[in-house]
Amino acid sequence: MAAINRDDVAHLARLAHIEMSAQELDRMAGELAVIVDSVKSVSQAAGDDVPATSHPIPLNNVFREDVVGHTFTAEQALSGAPDSDDNRFKVPAILDEA
Amino acid sequence: MNTDAILSFEEAMEKYDPVLGFEVHVELNTKTKMFSSAPNVFGDEPNTNVNEVDLGMPGVLPVVNKAAIESSIKIGLALNCKIAESCRFARKNYFYPDTPKNFQTSQYDEPIAYDGYLDIELSDGTVFRVEIERAHMEEDAGKLTHMGGATGRIQGADFSLVDYNRAGVPLVEIVTKPIEGAGSRAPELAKAYVAAVREIVKNLGVSDARMERGNVRCDANVSLRPHGRERFGIRSETKNVNSLRAVEHAVRYEIQRHAAVLDSGEPVVQETRHWHEDTRTTTSGRAKSDADDYRYFPEPDLVPVVPSREWVEELRATLPEPPAARRKRLQADWGYSDLEFRDVVNAGVMDEIEETIAAGASASVARKWWMGEIVGRAKNADVDPGQLGVRPATIVELARMVEEGKINNKMASEVLDGVLAGEGTPAEIVDKRGLAVVSDDGPLLEAIDAALAAQPDVADKIRGGKVQAIGAIVGGVMKATRGQADAGRVRELILEKLGVTV
């Protein structure tokens, strides 16, 4: 993987709706590049004979029966919401971007 | 307002060859959600079918719904797919308030089902094979309602309200390979394909399959290329086309729009289009430049799904008769000609006819009533024939009254109107409206005498052996009795009266 550059960070910040100053972008680009390099060292340890994995323990087929469990009331669901209206979460106007 | 230029469909077809592709989302009708035990129910009060998993609270862990896996495997099998030996979930990352987690749990490089096909029968009986690329599992998103603004649409909204009841509802997304060679039948094929998928999931019992509720949603990809060129053109993706008719219209419209763009020498923009049912046009959504920016990665909170071959075969054994095979069987059972049967299928009354026959009507009587009487009434009312609410027992009763000579066909049709108007059962309506075939010969003989006297030349012809002229006399009698006479009996009496034996 190529090192993370400033443009990558700016792009991700935009996607994540995080406002970042020029200095922050510079600093973050540097820090993320170090993190990515550190993670990269793992691939030096694993040879071609080691398959990629998403889970460290060999476990599969963990299922739940299709039985209804607990739910929140609308009041509970909305208790942590910054804003709500008509029992629904109220969010700022969304431009057609997602 | 939409100002896109379009070519006529015929001209577009002369110049270009359409290539289609579909992503159909099917909402499963499990009792609970894909990864949480909150109920999967449509139409409840907002934000009441949610728990901490659906709301994406910190530290929560999803657990896969076994019934949803089984339904997904069944869909894969019904689409003639291979079922993965092992597959994983993946996070599809995006920031939008319809998912409180900032990602949708989906499948990426390891779908549960892949490499299938579906044979689609067009209205004239032509069979067209649509190749299925994959069917993968994912979760539905919450429902946004855009408030304020001029149109209620997303553009110009002041704020949005979010209901997460739908967040986490199990979905299976069925993706086709590019569909080539449909030519001018592309719009029809589009509709028939989505109809076939809907029919299959309904038949499997894994989805309520109601398009008006969003249980089955279609994204339609369309591109054009000049005839003879192999390379595909640039495609547009029209989102959430949510009725069968709209699928056909949207594909047709996009073909016409692309053709006009290409004719002007411009490239088609690869983008999402929004379908508008009111104007039957599409408008530009976002450009697809960020299409590959979902930063998929394996979902660390869910372990792989490894369906054993035994499990897959167990599920295969539970599959109902496929709709296409069922149609073949019913046509043979009922003895309808290809044309008759196709008309029945196209009119959407196959299930109704089956129920009517099961209730005791003959195959020909059931067809006569549904195709001859009810389909036309449904068309006038602009509803599906099944929605008129005609019960099989009603048709059986009407047919029996006709057979027994109590009423004739014309009256039976009138009685049906009465039933539909909520006036009661057929027997009650016959009573109330005084509809009964006049079977007492007395009044009939009087009417026959009058009719013969009125047309002495016709009477002579019949006496002379031209029995086919009898229609004029029968008609006169029917008119005089206001349609209440039994035409067969009238005919007998006329011949008797004139001393003609046939």
C-alpha cells in the first residue's frame, strides 16, 4: 500500500464530515503514514503460504434463532439524539452526496 | 424540472444496442432483523422496532439471524446459483444518516450465492436467459423523510427525519451479469425479470414481496452501444424503481435519453439517476466518481458463514415447485391453448383461476369468468384483477345458476356487478333485482307469437328450412322479455311452433 498522503487525509476528512485545518492535515498525514507503515510490518512476517484472515480464531456459523427480543421505546431510542421531532431523529438537510 | 432531450424509442433502437443490468433488493420476512433480535415489522410507530444494535451504539455486537441465512440460501438455489462453501460479511463504509453505524453490513468479495441464471418468459412466449452474477446478504437502512423545501424531495430539504425501524432488516441483493441481446424488448425484459424475481421470492415464502412497501426494489442499469460494437457504453443506474410498470418505463426512458446524448456527440455521464413516477422521467443524482470509495473490509464482529453441503441439500429439498414449472403443469391440467394460457398469465389471474377451479368450477368456466368478465372490470377500475375482491365461491355459484338455467349469462354478469357493489351474495341479488330466467312457457309463447307476427318473412324462411334465420326471432323475444328469457328454450319453442325439426 502506498503511503498515506495529505490529499488522502483531506478526502477521508471530507467523507467523515470532519473539519480539519491545514496544520491538522499535515500532522495527521504524517501520523497515519507511520501507523500504516507499522501495520505493514505484519505482512513482512506473513509469507505467501499464510492465507489472509479476518478472524484470529477458527470459528464459524455463530447464529441466533429468529426469535424477537427486547426493543427500546421511541423515547429511549431518542434519548441520546441531539435533536428529534415526531419520534424521529432530526438531522440537518442532507445534500445528495451519499 | 427535467429538460433532458430524448430520441424516439424506435430511432434509439435503430442506432443503438441496449445492455441492461439489475440489482434487485429483496427484504426478507423473518421475524427479527439480520443482526439483532428487534422485530422486522412494517408500518409500526417510528423508532420502536429498534435496540442498541440497530442504533449502532458503541460496543454492541451483531449476531446473525439463522432464518435469514436459510432464506438467502433458498433464494440462491431458486436462482440456480452455487452456494458458497464459506462466505463473510463486510463493512461498506459511508456517511449518511440512514445508517447510524456509518457503515452497512453487507457482503463484498464472498457472496453467499453466485453464478446462477433465470429463464424469463416474455409475453409472446420467447424465453430469455438472464445470468445471475451473485446474490449477497446485507441489511436495510433506516428511512429518511426530507422535510421543508419546495418538493419534499431531497434537493432543497431543510432537514430530515430518520426512523430506524427498517435499519437492520435482512436484505438479499440479487445482481445480474450484463444482459445483452434484448434489443427492442429490453424494457419488456426488464419488467419480466423483476416480476420473475418477485414471483420466486414470494413463492419461496421468504419475502412478502410487496413492491409498494419496498419489499422488492430495483436499481436498473442501462447503457447503449452502436450496433456491432462489443465494448459496452457508459451506464447510468436508475435507483429505486418500485413498481413493475416503472421498471419498464424507466428502462425505456433511459434508452431514449442515452440515445439522445450519444447522438449529440457527448459521452453519457456515469451516474445515479432518480426515477420520477409522476413525469415518467429520470433526473441526475450524484456522479459515481466515489463508487469505489466504500472502503470495504471484512466485518470483524461476525465470523464466517460456512453452510455445510448437507444443510444446503436439506434446504433444496424444501423448495416449492418453481413458478415456471408450475405454469407448465397448470396449463396441462386445465387444457388451455398456449395463447389462452399466456393471456391468463399476462392478465395476472393465474392464481385466481387456480383458486376458482379448486372451489369447484371447471377450467373453462373459470377462464370465461376471469378473462371475460373480471379482467375488463379491473382495467376500468385501474386495479389488479385480484384486488376487485371476487371470491372463487361467487364464481362457482354464478356458474351453477347459469348451468341450472336460473339465470342466463347476461344476468350473471349483472349479478357480478351487484356482488362487486356489495349488494350481497349472488342468490340475494337475483332475488332483490328480480333476475330470473322466464321459464314459464306462457309468457314466452306470447312473445314468440308477437315476434313471428312482426317478421313474417323470417318466419317463412325458417319454415322453408333456413333455420339459421331463427336468430332474428330469438332476438325479438329476448328484447321483449328484456333479456330474461332462456335463449335455448326460446329457440326450441319457435321451432316447435313452426313445426320445424332440426
